[in-house]
Amino acid sequence: MNDHPEERSLSRRDFLMLGGAGLASATLLGMVGPAHADESHSTGDRLSITRQKWGSVDDQPVYLYTLSNGRQMTVEITNYGGIVQSIRVPDRAGRVENVALGFSKLADYVENSTHPAEGGSGTTYFGAIIGRYANRIANGKFTLNGQTYDLPKNNAPNTLHGGPKAFNTKVWDATTERGQDSVALKLTYTDPGGYNGFPGTVKTEVTYELTQDNALRIDYRATTDKPTVINLTNHTYFNLAGEGSGDIYDQRLKINADSYTPTDETLIPTGEISPVAGTPFDFRTMKPIGRDIRDDDEQLVLAHGYDHNFVLNGSGMRLASIAEDPESGRVLLTYTDQPGVQFYSGNFLVGDLVGTGGRTYRQSDGFTLETQHFPDSPNQPDFPSTVLKPGEEFTSTTIYGFSTTGSSDLQTAQTTTDMTEH
């Protein structure tokens, strides 16, 4: 199951046409590959990757890795759940802030992931790798090759993000790598056959690569020994004004999607592919996230805001969305080869969690752009397939590129989506 077999043959000019002028380096598309695994190192005075002991889970050591590109961008990632703990990027005046929601201590991630508070925000999945199946599977079951598989219902009546104690709670094996213009953290985990009800032993590799173009590239790979279903993503919550700064209603968003998948009252897709035109889900031109979020649209009422899969236009590696904070000038460009992106507006944050900056998180204090296949695809034959078979390899790439307003990469990205959306 290779979603983008042609991706590594893309030229620099091809990527420029996709809208990544300021981000278009060979490293970003993987044409300058990582080399020479190491535990901690730097490449000259610019790029560096270090680690520190961060605690342990089930007697397994957990580390916090710091990736820096020497150009004011720093990303901290832990091998517990592959969690992106912080992303520090500059604003238009050069002031650096953390734009990713999260916790300051490992214990808080463990508590939130394995023992979410009753009646509180629940499991937030801040920054984590999500698998074996991202998003929801209806009624905790699916049928594959004539056999029905029952899964634990951790989001009654459905299974969410692979079930309880899934990829986001595992201690992943980690190695560090370096390339000519990037540093990378490679994480691996083997999910046993039958765990949380899923068939097949699945070997997964996720590589986080920080480039000198202020981009965080995420490469996913997976294989199985029996037919199974797989859907992988990252669950970082972004606030481009800075973590803990308040709600994201005034931050602006554009999604390269003419349609989305409406849901029922349990947030399972109905199977329809509905146009966004004339609805609060129309993000085809930049608009404030909060402009329509309080409309009486039934879909917004059911989800308490946005928590929907957008059907991305086009195929292959392409620009999925542009987000912008007008106040700071920070811009987030999301590129992916996946068919959809789940835009979630932090609807279930209720003020019971204290973030890295010492402030509580409340509703819509962050948003996610989870690049992935559609929710409940194993039960929806008209959706793109998520079946992975022995002998196949699931591959996927997502790039989160950071910039500021007025830069060439934003201007090119805007022009490109204007030309290709319709």
C-alpha cells in the first residue's frame, strides 16, 4: 500500500509548482537522504540534535530529543508515543514562541493518555503518533476478507485512534540521523497481531526530519504479516500565536478541499461526500477559524465545532492547507500525499489541563490538521481503501512548513492553490 510511489522522483521545480518556494529544498522531499545513525550530534554550527533522559514508562527509558536547525526553529520530540512536545518558531519580528500544545512533564502525558479525567478533556493525544488506525471506526468493528474483527470501544460507541493504550502510549525505539541540510529522529514500534483486536503484526517506522527551511517533515512506513487496516497521522495541536495564548478564533485558515464528509451524532461519516460551498465548512479562501464556528449548522452542533474530514483536492504530494496568525505573522503550510485532513478545533478542551507555559487549555485554544485517510474507511467501501496486505508497504509523507506573512513561500502557495483548487 504505497500511497506515493512517485514522490521521491519529484524535482525541485515540481515542488515549487506545488507551492513551496521557501520550503523547496531537496532535503524536504527526501532527495538528500539521512545518513549515519548516531545518538546525539550536530552538523556544523547550524543543525543539531540532542537528547536528555525524561523518565521511564514500564521500566523503559524515555528521552526528550531536541532538534534545532540553527535558523530559530527547534522541535522537541519524545520517544513516548512519538509525541511532538514543542515547536518553537519565530514571528515576523523574530520573536520565538512554542506553537504546539502539550505538557511540561512526561507524567502528565502518561496520565492524560492512559487515565483521562472523568468529565474532563479526556485523552487529548497532544502531539502523538496515532495508529494503528487514526480517527474513528464505527461500533468498534469492521469486516475484512469475510472475517469480522471486534475492537475496544474507547469513544463509545466507536473505536478512536486505534483504541486504548495504542501507538500514542508506546515507548518507541529511537535513532538519530543527519543529512546535508537536516537532522532526523527515526522511531520504530512493532504492534503485535491481535492487539486491540486488529489482525496482523504491524511494523511501523516514523521519521521526524527538521530541515533548514523551517519545515518538519514526517515520513510514515508500515508493513504487516496478515491483511489488516492502517491509518497513521500526527495529532499536534497548533496555536500560531503561541501555546497558552488563548483561543484560535482570529487565526485564519484555508483548506484545499471542495468537499468534506458529514457525520452522524457519534462523529462517524454518513458516507456522503458533500460540497463545502454555502456551508461553514467552506475554507477554500482564507477566513478566521471562528467566523462561522457558532453557526446553527447541524454538523457544527454535533461536533461542538469543527471535527471533520476534508476531502483534499488533487492527489500526490500537494498543498493541503495554509493557516495564519495575523497578529504574529506566523504561517503554517501543510503538505501531504494523503486523501484527507481532519480539521479539529479543540472542541473538548475544558480547562482541566495545564500546558507547558503554565496556563490552562480551554475550548479552541488549538487546532489540528491531521493528514490521513477518511474516518471509518474499513466500513465505507466508497472511501479510499486503508487495507494493507503482506508484501506491501504503507508509506506516507506530511510536511509542516513554517513561515511568516509576506514571504515568498506563502505567496507562491497562495497562487498555486488559487490556480488548482477548481
